[in-house]
Amino acid sequence: MIVLHKKRLILLGSLLCLSLTTISIKSALTKPKVVATVNLPVSNKVIVLDAGHRST
């Protein structure tokens, strides 16, 4: 039979919160940075859009 005491529940809850906080901070600090890159044939080129004037 498991006996639950108030001190034991508080201790286990505190340890659980502390471990989850530590794991989340560690994963946030060691996560590799993602750099977005574009590899399209129009990179570093000027594109001119002409509105076109219609004569009606």
C-alpha cells in the first residue's frame, strides 16, 4: 500500500517541475540555429514589372 504524505507530494512535485524546467532550458540553448536560404535562378537579379498602358 502506498502512503501519501503532504511533504512527499510537495517534494515530488517540486522535483518534477525543476527537472522539466531544466530540460526545456537545456534544449532551448543547445538547439541548432536554422538559417533560411534561397536557391532560385532569380537570386541577385533585378525583376522589372511593367504595368502596361492599354490604349482603348
